[in-house]
Amino acid sequence: MITSLKKLSTRIAIIHNIPKVFFKNIEDATFFGDHLFPKWEKNVFARTDLRKKFELVYNKFKALTNKRDRDRIVHTFTSVNEIEKLCNNTPGITVYELKDLPSSIHEELDKLFEYLYKTAINYHGFESYVKDSVHESINRFNKKNELEVCPFCGLEGFLNLEGQARLALDHWLCRDLFPMSAVNFNNLIPIGPACNARPAKGSKNILIDNPTSKARVIAYYPYLQHSGITTQFKFVNEPTISTFGKIPDSDWNLTLSPVDPTENDIYTSWISTMNIEPRYLDYIRINILNMWESRYKKFIEKHPRLKHAQDIDELKNHLTEWQASFDIKNVPGSILYVSFIDFLVNHASDAYLFGLCENFKRR
């Protein structure tokens, strides 16, 4: 909900055609062979165990005597790959998790899609065939979206550099529950490490409200175009010198809301999925309230033409210029700093601003 994203584009996405062709033809197949795969697959993966993984699934599938069980497996593959429709809670699309399928085939399906995701898309022969890699495709995604900050939280760096672990490709429908969408690039989203881990997104089922009631919701989908959010910081009781460094939570608040009220469903989903509220509050508590004055002071002292403000109007001008240096796509924490500085410029009392002026002059 921080910024609208353009899709990750890569020829690696053709990896999804392998299971797509396989599950389209498996019911009518009388033997395991080339007819179950795209023509290009055989040469590309000839020296890998990919076919063996598929054959294990094929054998377990054919061992199911109840056609309804077999149909459910094929239908599940189709339905769980309608990623955007599932997030939108489109009527008529049934949600099946792995546990809803016949238990005899669970392990084989899980291992097959784990292999596709962890091994096949990174296999050098496949990278040569598609002339691309996951690392390079993420670099293009970042360039297209002009990102250096995680677009899901706005708090952490989003750098995909050689010499460090690459940015994760998150399974928007988590792989533990929905393994059959593991290599669908409509379901694979570059994401920051803190957002990708618990207690943020982790392995949450984003399609339900909570693990107990399991009621379906309209879920936030990263490639959905939206109007974004507003953030409003407010001091309920403005700090004094005596409260510096130990401002109680009761003296301030942060209000978040969708710009477009009709987008409240996806806003609520984003807040819950990314565990936004406690993260934002703690960022303000630790990073802004404790450190903003020293950060602002450094900004002024390093600026080629600014000096510490002599009066309130000059301070407001300096703060406005400082605020302009915060870009939500390039500077971590900007989404909250901009809101905080907006309060100082437009809503803080003259008494508080005068005290700031005097403090900055003395330092």
C-alpha cells in the first residue's frame, strides 16, 4: 500500500509452464513420457532429477482409484494459480490447501514444487536457455520501480548486491500451504528480509482473516494498482526539555488510513500481513523521537548554504527543506519521517518550535 508496483518481468516465468502442461494432460495420459511436458523441457533439464520428481507424482496420481480425488488435484493446480482472483476473493474459485488433497500424494507434490523453486529455476542450464537469472530479474524489478527501500514496509533497505544474499522472492500464497503455485511468477514477489520473516508476513495465509475463524477476506495483492495510504503523526503533549529522550507513548500518536476509503479491505490486509502497526510505532519510538534532532542538526551542518535557524519561520523553512530529502522509495523510514516533520511545520505550537530554535543554536 506504500507504492504501486510494476510486475517483475522475466523469461524464467516459463518454468511454470512445465507443471501447467503436466497437470493439463495427466488425467488422460496412459504412460509417463514426453507428451506430459513442454517440448523444450527435455533438453534443458535432461541432466537433472526433474523428470524423476514428476514421475513420482504421476505414479501417486494414477494410484488414486477415485476420479474425484484426481480431479481435485488437477482443479487445485488451476485454482491456486489464479493469484490475483484469489486475493480479490472472486466468487467461484475454491481455495484448496495441500492438506485438502489426498494424503498419499502430499509428500511427492511438496518435494516436486520445492525442487522446481529451489533448484530448477536456478539451474545453470535453464538460466542459459532463458538468458536470465533470478538475481538479474530482481535488479530489473528494482530499477523499473525505482526501489532502494522495501515497498511493503518502507523501513528497510532493498538492495540486491553481489557479495550478499539476494533479495527473497516471497510466495504471496505461502509455499507451505499452496506448493502448487510455487513457481508462478504472479505469486513470486521480491520482498525485504524483515517483511519476509515472522512476525511480519512469514508463512501467513493472506486469504483468511485469522487461523481460527478462517473467514475469507479480500487480500492485498502487490501488483494491484491502488491510491496508497496517509500517515499522520501528532504530539498529544509536546515534549519539553525534561521529557527529552523519554517521551511516553501517551504523549503522541500515529494515524494510518487508506487514501481511498473504498480500498479499506486491501489496506486492512496489508496492515495485518506486514504487521505494520507495531513496526511503525516502534520505529517512531526508537528512531525518530530519540534521534531526529541529531539527524536534523547534521543535515543543517552539512548543507552548503544553511545555518541554524534564528527564528520560527526560518526553522519551518529548514524543516521543509529537510523533509524534501526523504523519498519513500530511496530512504528507509521516510514514510514516517515525512509525517513527523509535517506535524512540526504545520501543527506544532510556537512555544515548542521556539524551544527547538534555542536548543539548536546552543548545540
